[in-house]
Amino acid sequence: MTNEKALKALRQIKTYCAATQLDELEYAILVLEKLEKDGIKEPLETDFKKLK
């Protein structure tokens, strides 16, 4: 799965999310957007130790 697919799903879930969980969901979206912006397309497959 890529960030793009995950972001699309999270944005759809946001529509149905409980108000008490919106901040946490928005945080997850922002993290994935930052990873995408920084060129990390598949964070689960990335060795972050090599990205220093």
C-alpha cells in the first residue's frame, strides 16, 4: 500500500469519525502527507536509519 491510497482511505473515514477522534485522525493524515512530500512513498518498506 502507498501513502496515496492510505490518505484517500483516511480522508473518507474522517467523514464518519467520532468528533472525539478527529485530532488523532488529522495527525495521522498530516504525518502521511509529510512522508509523501519528503519522497517516502512506502514508509513500512523504508529503512529510516539510512535517511539521515
